[in-house]
Amino acid sequence: MRAVLDTNVLVSGIFWAGTPSQILELWISDRFELILSEEIFFEYSKVLLRISKGKRDDLVNRWLLLIAENAHFVKIKKHFKLSVDADDDKFIDCALSGNAKYIVSGDSHLLDLKSILNVQCISPSEFFKKV
């Protein structure tokens, strides 16, 4: 099963306990394939480094290396303008280009879309139940 994780899910999973951290554990255990684009990876990096504020750079760097080595990077085939928030379109582009089944997000702009073609936009708790 292929999934795209919104930045809010990844960040929450790294820094706090809860469903997003359990989702990252499932990914590490090869229960699903993490699909990324270079643009999403750049956003992950930027946000993680900003949140760590230089205090947890070792943790951030380990996660970024783990993601870079184990996620499936896709080349974006087509750009869509479907979300009310244009910053969210990169997740849609990635999911559709990478044949992902899910976009996992806590963002209401993505969740309100419910589904785009064959991709379902679902919350972390819904995704956790499915995996």
C-alpha cells in the first residue's frame, strides 16, 4: 500500500507520541510505502529544522536520512490545483504521480476533498486503522 504523509503528520510523529508516531513505526516496519516528491522532502526538511531550533538536529538529520534512503521518490507528472490552500497541491500531485492510495493529513483543506480519482484523503487515525 502506498501513502503520502502530509508534513503535519510526519512532524507530529517524530516529535510527539500518538497516532502519527505509530504510523511512522508502521512505515519503518514496511507495512506501507511512503511516497514523496523532492518538493515534499524539502518541506519536511525545512519544517523539521525550524521546529528543532538547533536543539534536536541530530534527531532531525537521522530521520531525514532514513526518509531519503527508504521512501519512494516520484517525479511529478502533472500539477493540479485542487485544494483551497495551494501549498497542499504538492501532496495531491505526488499521490497521483506515485499511484498512492492515501494522503494522510490532519489538514482540513485536504480532508475536505475526501478523494481525488483513486486517492483517499484520510486522517491519521483512519489510516492507522486501515493499516
